[in-house]
Amino acid sequence: MNCLPKVVVILVSLQLLGCATQYQPMNIWSVGYSETQLGENIYKVSFQGNDPSEKVRIEDFTLLRCAELALEKGASWFIIIGSGYSENVSSYTAPVTTTTITSPSGYPVTTTSGGQTYISATPTSSNTIVLLKDKPAGFSYEAAFVVKSIKEKYKIK
């Protein structure tokens, strides 16, 4: 049985865990933003990251996507009517393998590896928003300002 594909997946996954979460649409690694339309001007916007220590970054990227979506749909303002943050924790234990070979001197040499458990937590932030063309009474977000502010903060082009 060839373990190389599993090793490659584990190494790439561990490499991703060491990188700052990037602002992007959801990708094959389940990192990035997505949205679902719930009504005529109502959307649920989610952002899934790869590092729970980046909670503020994940929440900012969710807010950025809300603002971009508002502008894409012709709205200048939006309000958040619901929000949430969660972390999905999972683990993987590498299989234990034992190999015995005969050394040049004729003695058996046994090597055992594996058995380590790797734990990962996937953070997800979401906002349910209402898009508005005109500034409403009460608190609201100005979409263009939010986009400019968060893109400057994280140096996003």
C-alpha cells in the first residue's frame, strides 16, 4: 500500500495551518468566503479560515465580503441582522508502522513510526445581512467605506 498520497495531503494541510488566512472565494481546502441568498435583499455570508488564532481576521473578512456583496448587488448600505462564530475541531492519528530489515552485519533492525495525533480547528464566521440602497435610520454599514478600510488594514488589492 502506497502511503505517499496520504503523506502529501498531511504535509500540505500542515503547511496551510502555518499560513495566514487569505481573502478569497471558498477553495478546495474549504478556506474562503461564500454566500447564500435567503430573500430578495437578504444574504448569509460566511468565511472559513484555517487558524483559530485569527478570529478577528476571519470576522473582518466576513464583513469585507458583506460590503463587497452589497456593492455588487447595487446597494450602498447593509445591516447585520444575525452573526455567529464557531470552530470545528477534528483530529487525525497517523497509522503506526513497523519495519524490520537485516543490517549488513546480519542483525535485524526494527524501526517503528507513526501514532502521532494531529488536531486542527477550522474557524467560521457568518453574518446574515440586509442590503439597502439608501441609508436607513439607526446603525448601518456603508459598504464602500468598509471595503476601503478592511482592504487597507490587510493590504488587499
